[in-house]
Amino acid sequence: MNLSSLSRRGLLAAGGAIGAGAVAAPSAVAHGGGRRVRTGFERLAADGYAPLAGQRVGVVTNPTGITSDVRHIVDVMHADDRVDLVAVFGPEHGFRGTAQAGGSEGRYDDPATGLPVYDTYLKSGQPLADVFTASGVDTVVFDIQDAGARFYTYIWTLYDCMVAAALAGKRFVVLDRPNPVTGRAALGPVLDRAFATFVGREPIAQAHGMTVAELARLFNGEFLAKPVELATVQVSGWRRRDFFDATGLPWVPPSPNMPTPDTALVYSGTCLFEGTNLSEGRGTTRPFELLGAEGVDRRWAEAANALELPGVRFREAYFAPTFSKFQGKTVGGVQVHVDDREVFDPVRTGIGLLVSAKRSWSGFAWRPDNWIDKLTGSTRVRTLIDAGADTDEVVGAWGADLAAFRAVRKEYLLYR
């Protein structure tokens, strides 16, 4: 595919950023040695919710929408007379986070606040616009912690909500949070629109290296047929090279199988094992770090270590998932150990693990529905690996598309 066909509409169409200029301002030092990072919500509240004045507000959020003292923003806003909060919109896993992967909480009234909670999961276009209209809101606010990968579906909840808000004539405000795995670079294959699904609506890189506010600006400027009236509230104190533990912010699992920032670090590569007959570690305490299947032995770890991938080593491991693939069975495989995250490349690592698994275990197979093509964004990864390509050949195949995406991406970045 060729990203040069994308027609940039410029930064005005991408929406304004509420903050100290285009670059996040420095802030005080937090306890524990990290800088005091203030989220978009905290800056919004400190400003007296001025961008929401006179508006009936609905919030798209989940359990990650918290303050630095771990209060949920919905509870905080509901108790504050300066903002007229009238509705909540819950994504996959739900507003309060009670549902597993592929589930949501449905329509209900929140017991803590009495606010109506509307379900957005698997809704898009006019049906989602109708939900916004029925809720009576004037402005839709988005505040969810992302994990940095194209196939992590909350960014497509963001996209779908922006499209629907534009259709319904609603304003849209994104409260930014840090990318937990840094925003240094975009990595991996770029989606071919022919493979668009809820794990990838538009042609962005597999590890996009952007915050949700930056993505919202990109979506509005490049992909929305009808741009939404967009504003973004930046974080302060965050730099593109910062991992999550440098922020001083509390981590809340954005979904049940994203328990720690370490999970997010490997996720954009090892999630590719969802497209195979191997377990991606769901049902264990280290999802996406433990990978395996019945019949796999030490040869996979040996083959993976022989690739000498930067910043990572692989341990022979055995585990018994409590749910998902191989539930209740003991399987063999590897545990991914990142020993230098500054040079670690999660996507190259994921490809290297696929290549070495196929070569070291005769039982390796893709999922029959070719889900791997949806995750990687085309048939290219699967067909190259099947043809015997090595890691460098597969990674090199997306170079031109990635370079084109990086050129577009840099127009929408907010932080240094």
C-alpha cells in the first residue's frame, strides 16, 4: 500500500491543543525520582473545566480514567458543580471494567453516580451517532489509557466516537495520557485498508508511537471524511522518550490482560500470537510475556535466543493457562525477558518469535481464519514466513510504507 495517497488537511482540521504551546511544559519532580506528570484531565480540572463551560458533557472512559490519587474522573466531575456531566459511554470491557475480552457492560445506570451509562462497543457510524444524540450531550470527552499498539481497540473506539460525534454535530475533547511505551518511533507494518477491522480501521503502524491526543489529530486531519470539532488537552511533564514508570502516575490495567506496563512493552509484538495456534499467555499472570503450546520444548527458546534480537532474552518456560487456549493444560514455550528496553524492538521481536516458532516446532499453524492478516494489516507477514523468509526479510518488507507513515505522523505530534 502507499500512504502518499493520503491528503493531509493540516493542523487546523486536526483540532486545537489546549496546553502550553505545542510542547508539553516541564513540571515539578514527583516522589520516587520521576517528574510530576499531569494528565489532560488534571489540567482540565485545574482550569476549572473552562473548555466545557455551558456544555452538557458525556465521557467515554473506563477504569483507567483516574486522577493521580486514583479517583475516577467520572466521580470527580459528577461531584463538581463547574461541569454538567450527564452521561457516560463505556467501551469494550465496560466503563467500570467488569467484562472480559470481547465483552461489554451494556446499558445501565451507574450505582455510584446515578448517571446513565451507554454501551459503545461494536457500535460505529450512524448507530453510535444516534447514541450520542439520545444521550443529550453537547460535547463528548474521551479519556482512556492506551497501550501503544494499532490492534489495541481503544484507539478505534476513539476513532469511531469521533466519526459519530461529527455525524451527530457534537464537539469532541480528548484528554491526553502518556504512551506507556514511549513515543520515540513508529514501528512495524502499516495497515492496508483492505484488511480494516476493529483491530485496525486506518493505515497506521503496528506500534504507532503516539498519544491518544496525537492520534485524534491524525485521524481528524487524515481519515475522517467529515472532521469533528476537536480539542485536545495535553499532558505536562512527559517527554517522548519516557516510559510509564517515569511519569509517577498510577497504572490501572486498561483491560484484563494488560496487567502491567511490562505487558504493554511487549504487546505490540507478541500479540501476533493471537493469530496462531500457540497461547499468547492469556489465562496466566504474564499474558503476552508467556507464549507456548502443547509439544513445544526447549528448542524454541534456543532458536529465539540464536537470533540475538536487541534488548531481549528468552527463557524456556512451562505454564498452564486458566482460560483461553490450552485451558487447564500444561504447555511448553518461552517467557520474554526484556533486559534493555532502550534498544528493545517489540515488533521485530514478535516477528523473530514467529519465525523461530515455525522453524523449531512442527505443530506451528496460523489460525484458520488468518487472523494474523488482520493483526499485521495485510497478507505480507504470513506469506513471507510461510515462504521461509527470515526476520530481517520480513521486517524489511514494510520499510517504504513505514517511512511514509512516519512522515505523515510527525505533523501531528505534540511533545518532544
